[in-house]
Amino acid sequence: MPALVLLGAQWGDEGKGKATDLLGGSVDYVVRYQGGNNAGHTVVVGDQKYALHLLPSGILSPGCTPVIGNGVVVDPSVLLSELSGLNERGVDTSKLLLSGNAHIITPYNVTVDKVTERFLGKRKIGTTGRGIGPTYADKINRVGIRVQDLYDESILMQKVEAALDVKNQILTKLYNRRAIAVDQVVEELLDYADKLAPYVADTVLVINEALEEDKVVLFEGGQGTLLDIDHGTYPFVTSSNPTAGGACTGAGVGPTKISRVIGILKAYTTRVGAGPFPTELFDEDGEALRRIGGERGVTTGRDRRCGWFDAVIARYATRVNGLTDFFLTKLDVLTGWEQIPVCVAYEIDGKRVEELPYSQTDFHHAKPVYEMLPGWSEDISKAKSFSDLPKNAQDYVKALEEMSGAPISAIGVGPGRDETIQINSFL
Ligand code: GDP
Ligand code: IMO
Ligand code: MG
């Protein structure tokens, strides 16, 4: 009954797509459990590069069944265009399963996301503008539209009416926008019904039966721990739970079924959108990390904010997710620095603090306390085992492991599937 959760340990973009794809060949199911097409997961297979937003990264492994769980929010137009894009490139997507309980990102949710951000002005979150927050808000407000509603026209009509009732008041009276017509939305949604029908399934049953049959199931998180609505840097977060517990609610499996939780951890730190980021760099080192690491958003094309590794955050990720392993990515990007600063603690209002403060004000005041680790200049992209790494790179990894609270079981030394050093098996 091996059930693994694979999630981001920082603010997203840690390399989850690559890590999931790497495991895809040895797992039976890859399940997305939260988020939507705000995610941008890059997978490099040979000379082919794929950017996935909604589909689980396991879709690229022929033996693997990709599943979109109940906790995901689904924009049908994005899903269908992602499927046809992969089909055109010869990828078989016919095994995909889509939960009938997943909520649909409607056109009005996307509109509300955009106008809300505009209205917030300087206080904006810097969302991806994909309608994620408003769709989860509708879910919690019990006016959401689910995939299964596409198959009952009269229920769909009633639900869209209920959802637009208040929204149209807000759009017209507060934001000075035109009202959205119920009929038009219903017509557009009904158009997706037949196209999505082959994939719709009772995914909770499928996943639990698979676990009973001793199949290997991998739960792939979107975003990252610090973007979690409960455990992240609220309000500068996404509107779902990427942390490990989210896999249980977002896929319908009990916590007793989860055997391993793997945190994907970049060898430095990046963040997209607004919000606090203690180790952020505004100098040429930040520029160099961005350039060498190719740190540009896969979804919105925005430059990612870059900074040094933050061990306080890594320890926090270990705690809130119960991490059993880390997959350290992008170690190769750090090649060439004579010394590499690592944040080991914060200084907050003159006091040294070892753990992430729960108070938003304190976190905004946190200044990194750095320890300098010696760098390396040798090309490490061809390293196949830990002993192939130069001594200083080995020591950097060991130091991070010691500070972060869980074993580093794999190391990424390049974007490709085979550019990975496996130290402990994940299965
Ligand atoms: P995700 O959202 O967590 O899946 O990560 P993204 O795909 O948004 O960003 C990670 C980027 O780093 C992608 O361009 C990957 O191809 C790339 N990548 C992943 N692992 C490594 C690695 O070990 N080394 C290098 N150089 N690039 C990597
Ligand atoms: P992956 O899966 C990095 C950020 C946005 C914004 C905040 C809220 O590729 O790691 P949202 O549209 O979710 O309401 O935006 O969350 N964000 C991400 N940052 N990687 C992601 O996904 C992200 N998904 C959302 O930039 O700050
Ligand atoms: Mg990404």
C-alpha cells in the first residue's frame, strides 16, 4: 500500500514536475489533490520540454494513470487544450481520470480574480489571475459548480443563477462592470460536458481500490508549503492546502494510508507574487540566480524573486508536512560561487529566532542570519552518485540536510530526468 506525497517545501517552483515525472515510471497512479492551472510544472524528457498546468506530471509516463482529484479546481478550457496539446505531440492521455466532485473554474471566477486584484491596488496578492481564489471561495460558500453538475442541465442552471446572484450585484455596483448572463455561462459549460465525459470517474473509489491492491500511488502537490492557505505566509498565499494533509482531503484517502512524504527543496529560494521573503536578493547575486536558474514563471512569465537557501523554512516544511525525505533540486545552479550564504536563523527586532514565527508582523521584520559555506567551481551536471560531487558540494548538501530535519534522498543536477543523483530509494 505505498502512498507517497510529493510537495513543494518552499514557495512553489521547486521542481515538483521533474521529480514527479522521474517517479512516474515506477508508480501506478499520479494524483493532483489541490490547486489548479495556477501551477506550472516543467518536465524535460530527452530534448522535449513540457509545461503542465493542470494535468498530473505522471501523464508523460505510459504505464501511469493520471488522476485529477476532488480537491483540484478545474478550468475545462485549459484542461481540454492541455490534453489536445499533448495528443498533438503523441502523448496518450486516454487514461486520465477526473473527479466528478472537483470544482469548476467558471469564466466569472476568472473575472472576479482579475477585478479583485485590480481593486486591491498596492495591497494585491499578485495572483496568477486564473480564478483560483474565487473558485475556492465559491466552494466554501457552497455556491460552487462541480464537474458532475455539467450532467444535469436544470441543476446547473439553478447553481449558476445562485452563484451569479450576488456576484452580478458586486460586479455592476462596486466594480462598474457589466453583469454576466446566466444563459451564456450555462451554454459554455454544457459545451464541455461531452468532451469531459470520458474522463469523469469516482476517483476516491479508484484510488482506494488501487491502494488495497498494493498499487503505488503518488500524490503530486501544486504550489508549496509557504503558499498554503493555513500554514503559509497568509494572506500572500494560494487558496488551497498544498501541505501533506491536503492530499488526504483533496483525494479522499485516510492519513493512515500515507507512507512517505517527500518535500521538493530548491538549493536556493524563489518566490512569485507579493509577500515576505527574508532571504530575497536585490543585487547581482539575485540576478545571477535568476539567469542561471532560468527563474521565470511557467504560468505567467513573471520573473521569479530569488534569494539564498533558508533553513528556517525548510525546518518548518519538515514539521507541518511530516516530511520523511527531501529531494534537493537545482544544486548545479550554485556552481561557481566562491562562498554560498545559507540562512540558519532570523534576527527579529534584535533577537535571534530559530523557528518560523507564527506572527505575520514578526515574519515581515525577519532578517536572515547567514552562515557562509564554501562553494565549488567544477561542473556537477554529469554527477551520477553522491561521491561524484566535489567535496564542497557534498558538504553543502550535508549541511542543508542537518539544518532541515529530514534526509536528502535525491539531488537534482540538471532539468532532465537522468540528471538526478538518487541516494535513497523513494519506494
Ligand atoms: P514546479 O512548479 O515545482 O514543477 O517547478 P517549475 O517547473 O515551475 O520550475 C522548476 C524549473 O527548474 C523547471 O524549469 C525545471 O525544468 C528546472 N529544474 C528542475 N530540477 C532541476 C535541477 O536539478 N537543475 C536545473 N538546472 N533545473 C532544474
Ligand atoms: P507551482 O505548482 C509559484 C502564487 C502566485 C501568488 C499566489 C496566489 O508551479 O509551484 P493564485 O493564483 O494561486 O491565487 O495566486 O500564489 N502561486 C505560485 N507561485 N508556483 C506556483 O505553482 C504558484 N501557484 C500560485 O504567484 O503569489
Ligand atoms: Mg512551477
